[in-house]
Amino acid sequence: MPLMFAHLHWATEPMHSKLFMVYLLVVYGVAIMHSVRLVWGLSSLGARKGVSMQAIIDGEVDVEALAKSALSNRVLIESVRGAGPNSNENLSSLREKSALHTLRAADSRFRYIIGRYQGSAALLRQLVWLTLLLSSLVVIYGAFPTLADQFNDRNVTGSVAMLATVSLCFSRLSLGLAACAVLYAVSGIFTLMLQRRLNRWQYTYSLAALHGSIEPTRRTPKNDVL
Amino acid sequence: MRDGNGGILATWTIVPVSGPPATQPYQAAYVVSGSVVSSYPLPMAPTQVVNGSNGLPVNASFVLGENGVAFASYGSNFVSFNLGSGSANWNYLASQGISSLSYEDGGGVVLADNQGNQTPIDTNGNAGSSIALSASMLQPSWTGVWQGAFGASNIGLASIVAPLMDWGHSFWSASGGSPSPTGASQEMSWFPVLPNCSGSQQPCIYDALDDLVSRLKDPTLSNLAQTNIFNKLGSQYTTAGFITYLTNMKPRFYDGLRSTYCSEILTHDWSETLCFQNPVLRYTLNLLNTDVKDAFTSTTDALTMTPGNPLLTFFRPESIGSSSSGQNLGNEALIFHEALHGFTGLQDDPILTSLGMNWASHASCSITVRIQNAVLSHAVGLDPSVQWSAVIPCPIVGDE
């Protein structure tokens, strides 16, 4: 019954397999830490208030609040009171100049934060490949020592020991592959969310710029990763 | 006394400078992580301070058991008590005094008295039969061998032929903390002894070893071993060399199901220096190691250091037959097989291949069966009632 060997137990696993399990725990820990940070930043869990387009144009929000509201998808895009790119009223007052300054500063802040978040998502994606590589290494390196351990069992012939070895190696591989799948899914979800937030901010920024005659930035997000 | 888990039993004696003496002079406090869990007068302790030859109060000595049970001895009286509450479980009066107390596997203690007698006390405080060892300062070693002093001057220290001390799983198993009385908490034991054979002073496997060695000295059996085993393994291996290997230094046989020794040492993948008994170090620095007891699968019979001199083998106790005081075909073939690993440094698969057996279709026990069939079955008078394949299960192909 070779399948009976398929269960992995910490106490009986060889050292290289235990090291791999410790690595997987660390990876899950890193993934959870970054995921919590991303979820916190991208959701409204921080209890941030919604910011209206009118409030931006009127200069009623500060830089940090605007950037974080944009990240958490709390900037409301709606029609604004009669204003346009050619309106002389827009740039006529100090208040509106201040609003333009706030908008530009918020754009920089937004791109800085989202760059860091994109770094987290990229890290999770890189961990997929590292985990895949180590999973393969554990299987390749551990095959012969595992076979030797299995053969030491008096009641099994070499062929049965080999089947048990394959079963154990696949169990270890599946642990690694499961971690890869989780990391890949999480990084994919966050990448998608970040791209959507970025698109929405660019749209919002353009709208606000149109109303305030601000030149929209043409920078790509990758160039802004800090 | 440390409990091996961050706690300590602190004791003191009350000796008033003036005024009436204390009615309960011997006191103790169980302290865990700097907080006093409980404080109590030591149970069954003398009601008056006992002074030693130096005029200072004689302290009680302690041994730790398992599950919160500890033992305190006061001269000729010792008590089993609950470490947390201080309540006495039972009390035993040793009329000959107490030389040493050692915590035994199963929950009892072994008492050595001042007259050289060794007495086992069970978990309920009932004494077993005493064995007169005729030595003073009796104390068991790490490996369970009793040692004591002989002669009036107590200078002649010697190992004593006596039932081995089977250390229990404790962190303060002897009065000094461990067989090495350094006052440090030590987890017992890397090398738990195998059960003794009935009527013998040593485990059956040693009786089997002695018989195997004497049989291999017989020219007929020696030639069979040379022709059917050693010649096939390599020209450098001889029966005479094998006997020397088994007799030069006494092989070390232990209970594999209870040992916390690092199994990686057996294959020389780890150093004994880095295998710690200290509980804190074991659960941190040795977290990635596998204990010998965990390396034993449900059907593993023995694990041997390969190569190793002296021979170091951990056995499953159930795999050792007690028939003929251990001197039977199965035991001796098993020792022969395991000793081949220690002697040659070869693992099972190259030995099988050298002996002309396909490792894919044979199990490692096929080596034992081959030794049985090709060598030991020709030994005159060797008890065949315990043998591999016929009695002890082993998948057989037919060419063993």
C-alpha cells in the first residue's frame, strides 16, 4: 500500500524537507503581510471619506487625503459647477492656484504609494518562481535519500520503496505547488486592482485638469515606482 | 531543581537566630517564569533541622519525575510529591539510608542504599526485590551501567554487573540533575536501554551477541561466513576482522523507540556536537533534525550507525526474541546484519547487490535471511524458534 506513505509528518520528514516547509511558512507570512497592507490601502477599511470632484477643484482636500482616497477608490467622479478649460475664473484666484498645486502633489503622492504597492505585487509574483524552483529542487535532491530511508524498512522491497518515495516526493512537490498557486492568484488579483485604481486616477486627474487647465501627466506607472 | 520547562523548585531551611525553632523548617516554592506558583513546607520533611558534620543544615535532595511528580529524600526517608501543590503521594523509609535516587522509565525510582543494595520502587511506593551489589557510592551512568566504589578507602571505582538502569524521561532524573551531577537540567535520554532478558543481568540482545561471537570463532561457521558473506562484500573483509570489530569495543545497543538522539548522526550527515539534549536547544537548534524514535517506522527493526566503531545500533524491542535468553537464530542474524553496516560502511542496497540479490525485488531483511540460511542455520544447537521469514515477517523471493 504505497499510498500510506504519502502523508507528510514534521517529525519524520528529512532535514531538507523541513527546511522547505519552513521556507513555505516564511513565504506565506510574507504574502499575508503584503496582502494585508494592500487590502488596507486599497479598501475603505481605513475609514476614509469620499472626495468629490467639486471638492478637488475647490481645493477643499489636502494632498495625503486625496491620494489615499484615490487609492481606496473614494474619489467621486461627477459633474462640476460651470467651469471649463477656457474659463478665466479658474485661475483667477489664489484659492484655485492652491487647488492646482494640491492636485499635482496628490498625483505624485498617489504614484509613489501605488508604486510601492506594485512592488509588493511584483514580489509575490517573483516568489512564485522561486517557490517553483525550490519545490523542484526538494524533489530532485530528496529523491535518493528518501529512497534510502524507505528501503531501510524491512517489509518493503525496493520497488515498493520506490513507489513510496515517488509518493512522498510528489506530496512535497504538491506543498510547493499549492503555495505557488496561492501566490500567483494573490499577485494577479492585486495587480488587476492596482491597474484599475491607476486608470481611474488618471481619468479623475484628467477631468480635474480639464476643469482647472492643468496639463495632465503622461508618465507611465512603471517609471514612477520608487 | 529545575523542571526543564522554565520552572524551578527553590528550597530553603528556616533556622531562627533566637527563639523557638521552626516547626516546619524545610520549605519550598515552585517558581515559574519568575512568579511563585505555590509555596509549601516540604512534605514528610523532618520537623527539626538536621545538621551535617560541618554544622550546617543538611539539604534535601530532589529528583524530577513526569507529569508534575517529584521526589525528595531526607537521609533515610524519601517522598513522592506533587511539584505544583506540595502534597505527598507516598512516603518510603529506607532503613539502610539513601545513597542515590534515580528516576526510572515507567514512573518509579531506583534507590541505592548506603549498604550497596539496589531497590526498585514502583509508582505507588512499593519496593521490589533488592539486589546486593556490594559497593558503596552506587550511581548509574548515562548508559544505565551501575558504577560504585570498592574497598575500605572507596577508591576502586568500577562498573558493576547488574540490571541496567532504565532512565525515565525527565529533566532532572538524578539528584545532581543527571548522571553527570552538574546541577544542570538534562533531558533523558539519548540511549535508553533495552529490556533485560528474564533471568539475565543484561538485555537479551547482548546474550545473543556473546553467543554469535563464540559461534563465529568455530572454524566451520567462520568459513561459511567468509565464503558466503565477506568474500562477496570485498576482499578486505574477513570473519576474523568482523569478530575483532565486535569484541574490541563493546557494541552499544539501545531502545530505538525511546531515543531522542539525532538520526542524521547515524548516516554521518550531522555531528553529535550539534545534537543537543538541552530542551531549549533541542527545540530550536535541532528543530530540523529527526529523533531516532521518529525515524522508526512501524516496521523498522533496527537503525545502525554506518560505519561506526564501536557498533551503535538502535533496536525495536519487539524485534528481539527472548527465546533461549535471546540466543536464537533470529536475534543473531539480525545482529550480524546490523554489524555488517557498522563494519563495512555499506547500506542495504549495495550489500544486497553484492550478495547477488536484486534490491528492487528484495527487502533489506533479505540480508538477514541470507545470513540465517547461508551461515547461522549451520550452527549446531542454535535455537531456530525465532527466525526471519518463517516466524518474523519478511517478503521472500526464494533466492535468499
